[in-house]
Amino acid sequence: MTDAVASHEEKKKLGLFSRIGLFYRQVVYELRKVVWPTRKQLSTYTAVVLVFVTFIIAVVSLLDLVLTKIVFLVFG
């Protein structure tokens, strides 16, 4: 049998609480592999995102204003 089939059959044999415990252990194991950003990196990333979102809001607002003026000129 392949590992996937064996793993699937093992999961069938586990009870509900065993499967929840297995899931929790797997999540913790994966989170230990994550490379977390430093405080300085996090501040930089946050600032970049806020500036970008502000820029996009300004562009969309300007486009909305221009299109509104055009619609009022055409349909008066």
C-alpha cells in the first residue's frame, strides 16, 4: 500500500479526539517551521501596505470623481 492509502486508513481508525489531537500537533509542528519577521520588518511591511492602500484609495476616488463628472455632463 502507498503512504497516502495507509495514512487514510489510519485516520479512519482514529477516534474524533485523536484526530483533533493529531491536527493540533501537525499545526504546531508547521508553525515551528515559520520564519517570523522581526519587529522592524513588521513595521516596514505595515507602513508599505498602508501607503499602498492609501494610494489605491486616492486613485479609485479620483477615477470615481472623473467618471461622475462625465456622466453628469452626458446625461445632465
